[in-house]
Amino acid sequence: MKIRKLTLTTGAAVLLAGAASAAWDEYKPLFALGYAEPEEDQLVHIPPTLQDLEDAAMSPELKDVVRRGHDLFVDTQQLRGQHVFNDMNCASCHMDAGRQPFSAALWPAAITLPDYRGKNWQVNSLEERVVGCFTYSMNGNPPEYGSDTMLAITTYMQWLAKGAPVYPDQEIYGRGYGSVAEPEQEPNYERGKAVYAQSCAICHAEDGQGLKQDGQVVFPPLWGDGSYNWGAGMSRINTSAAFIKHNMPLGQPNSLSDQEAWDVAFYMNSHERPQDPRYTGDVHETREKHANFHGRTLYGTVREVDGHLLGDHDNTGEKDFLRPEILRSRTFD
């Protein structure tokens, strides 16, 4: 690795010259798997582990809350029927219990929120960000603000950010899912279907419904009632393409070409899923109202292979409501 000026945090903010810290070794295997190395002046943070939690000089009660947050994050299905109404866990989209770069690591949210979010046109707190994940990705009914469940999850997120600066001036290394170059060819259903059959079906099944063993979710479904709904960020083709490129197939990140990642993301999101909770009763009206979001989804468009209008239904999956009451708008005008 080249000697470069980075801000590396591992519990305290320090300037690092290349690999001068043993903690840096944690990211070396990622580089071997094709992940980009940090650029000049990027903020790099190594989130603490559960062993770090055990070794930390923190109150036992606080440690209990962090552990509970971790437990809920990796096994969100324990909230099934209360806050979760599909077969997803938080860790389905945030790999390594929310620690892994280019897999929507949790700690950047903890140091950059509250902030404006274009998805709902308002400043969102950390709790509101969690509410959004439960509403869309989990097709659920989010935990109440200030509840024990909300406290545990947000405490876990903030603990992962331990030592990182709040509202950093630097770009954050590995934030979100990264990006993938625009494809040379328009994403294509049939090409994506072929990539899916070769690289994805072994875990997520030919019908996209994932795998359960003894009632436990092993691999989540990618479409249908058990998957994320039309309002989830993963329904955007660019978002899912970046996630797939940097994280899939499991254990083989960056093995698909950019074109393959776009094609399989297009195929995956050409299938039906529960209705967007923001649905107005008309799919075209909903798409237009939220064009800033649905401009990168296939919601409200016609699937060319069979002429099906995607999202034109009232199906809310396993839940018996459309929009959680907890969703709210705010203005300081």
C-alpha cells in the first residue's frame, strides 16, 4: 500500500501514514477481493467488534443495550409480526453486522445525521432513518421513537461509530454501497436472468424466494411478499447494482462485471413485491410524486417480457396496512 495521508479512526481520530496501524490489517483482505483502496484524505473508520465491547470500560447496562442492538440487527426476524412483515434481517443488506464498507456500514449514519434526505424532503434524525428501513426494507411497522427496541438499535449504530468525528469534512471511505459505472448497454431482463441462474439462484432459489431452514431465514427472498417493498432503496436499479457488484455472490465480491451487476439488478427488480407505503391509489401518480426516488426503479413501468405494469396492485404483503402511522412530515417554515 502506498504511504498516504488518511484519517483513520479506531476509537480515537489519528492521522495515519499508510499501514502504520495494526487495525488497518482488518481491511487488507477486502483489497485482495477487489475493493478500492482509500483515496487521499478520505476518512477511514474501523468499527469496533463485540470483543472490543467486552474489553471496553463501559457500564454493564450500556453493554447490554449494545448487545441487544446487535442481536436485533443480525436477527431482526425475532420482531416478525410486530415490526417486521417479511423475510429480511437488517444484516441482509448491511453485511458483517453493519461493519463492512461498501455494504451500507452503519457508522456513517451515526456521524452524519441529522441531515436532509431527498427521499422524504426533510431533515431526518438517526431514529427516523431506522424508521425508514423498517417501513420499506422490512415492509414493517417501525418501533416507536424512544422505545427499548429503537434505543437498542440506535445505540448499536452509535457504538460502531466510536471514535469517528461527527459531521466530518472528508469523504467517507466505503460509505453506502459505493457506485458502479454506468453500463455500456442498457440493463436487460434476459441477460440478467442468465446471470441470476448462474450466480444467484444457488442461494436465493430459481424462483427468487431464498432459503429457510427450520423456519429460519438463511438467504432472503429477492422479490415477492417476503422481500422488500417498492419503496425500499434496494428497488432502485443503481443501488442494487452497486450492492451486487461489491457484495455478491456471497464470498465472491467484485467477481461480476459492471454490466452483469446492472443486468441482474434489473432482472431482480423486474419482479413484483409489496406496494410502496407511499402509494396514493394510482401507480402512475405515485411514481410521478416520488420521481426523485422512482426515477431509478421500474415501479410504474411496463415489463417488456409480458406487458405487466409493475406496482399496479393493492398487495401489502403479510401486513394488513399500507402506511405505518409513525411516518410523519416536518417543516420549520
